Amino acid sequence: MTRPALILHGGAGARRERNYDREVVHMREVVEAMKLRLDAGASALDVAMEAVVLLEDSGLYVAGRGASPNLAGAYELDASIMDGATRKAGAVAALQGFKSPVTAARAVMDRTPHVMLAGEGAALFALDQGLEPIADEAAWFTQAGKGEDNHPPGTLSHGTVGCCVLDSQGRLAAATSTAGVFGKMPGRVGDTPIPAAGTWADEGAAVSCTGQGEYFIRVAAAAQVAWRVRAGQSLAEATRAVIDEIGGLDGDGQDGKPRGGDGGLIALDAHGHIAAPFNSQGMKRAWLTTAGEMGVEVFGT
Ligand code: ASP
């Protein structure tokens, strides 16, 4: 028997001037609820999905109910889920019209021979699977993120939710869900639904990313953490190296050079070690250690 552990995030777009008391309370509630599930023997895969469903439904983060629209005013949502024990993955990209993108991603994994469905095909599949549609978009979306976790126009501000879980059988899983970056072009897809970029789980590590997705794609962020762990690095070293690579990708911001991407990631290894580095102002996150201790943090490291 392994002692279970979990870490979740509510996005790395946190701004110092904002108050996150509601998110802190909510993230703790989600960790407490998921601890009960893990203690009852639930699988890492189920718990990762259930945690993300709760985060999506809350309307507090830029995912699910709290999503922000794209430049054309449409809500195109991305999500993915991955099971470390079987290396199965499912994802939806630019999904419109459904309440829980991560549930749709799980259905792609469980009920199709594919890993990712996008756009209209994803929506038709979700309908066919009986997933809950959004009856009235104006009433459903809280737009909690709009103008809150926001950066100046054009800087790809962002928000996302995700969760990494180690269950009592030693299995790892990860799930991530997002509305993407603010002011995104119609059809834009970020790192979140792409296994290896925004989400990854194998037998050694589970990872969920949040930040300017274009940068996370360019370094295969989530899978790179796992590969570094497999090569012998500690989880702390592996995660820090990936965030540093993202931050320095287009230069260091000195001498008028462009600055790299910002964001962070959460990760969990098969021993229950937890890491959550970020290079943005803050990253909303909460965790449960193998010793049964819970924590919540937004700005401190
Ligand atoms: N990574 C997400 C994206 O680029 C946004 C975020 O994490 O805040 O779509």
C-alpha cells in the first residue's frame, strides 16, 4: 500500500493586487473531499478528474464555469487527462457548449480509440455521450477570470486548473482544464489538451502545467519533467529546470531582448514528493502530502 498524495492548482495567473481568500477556502475544500476519496481507495485517475470537475464548476478559476471568451466572444475550452499506470490519455480542444471539458476528455480516453477530439467533432461526441450541455451561456459562465487574473492586453494572460494524484496502489494520474489565454484567437489551442505539453502522467511522475501555453508546448514541459525524473533528477530539480527553460526561451528580458514565458506547474512523483515551481507572480495551489498534511498557497513558494 502506498500513502496517497495530491496537488492541485487554480492557475499561475495570480496577481498580487488581488485577494484570493475564496479560492484558498475552495481549494482546501477540494483537497479535503479528495482525501476522503483517496482514503476510500479511489483511483488516481478518478480523483484527478473529480478534483478538476470541482474546480471547473466553481466559477472561481479561468476554466469551466469561470472561463473567459476568445476574441470572437466564443467560449472554446481545452482539457486533458492521463493515467500513468496505463499511459492512456484523453483530450478535447476548442470544445464549445459543455459544462465539464475534463469529463469530455475522460470520455475520449475511455470510449474512443483516439486521444484528442477538437472543435465540432468534440462537441458532437460530447452530445452523443450524454455529457451535460450548457443551456444558456450568458447565465452559465461567471467570467470570474475576466479582468481579474489579467495582464495587459497582448501579453497572453492566463488561468487554468489542474490536479496530480498518487493513489494507494501507487498509481499516478494528472488532469488539466482551461479556457486558455485571454484575448486568444478563435481556434487557438494551448498546451492544456496536449499530452506531454500541459499534462503528463507515467509510472514515475504526474504533471499539470499552467501559464503561457505556447511556451510550454515548445519545451514539452510536462513530459520533460517526467523524463528528467526517469533520468535520475529529483522532482524539485526536474521541475525547476523546466520552468527556467520556459522563462529563458526567448531571452532573459535584458538589453531589450524579449522575455520568455511565464507560468508554473505542479508535479508529484511515485514516492509522493510534491513540487510546484512558478516564475509568475503567484500560482494558486493546494496539496495533500503522504503524511496526511494539507496546505494551500498562492504567492509564497
Ligand atoms: N496554459 C493555458 C493555455 O495556454 C493557460 C493557463 O494555464 O493559464 O491555454
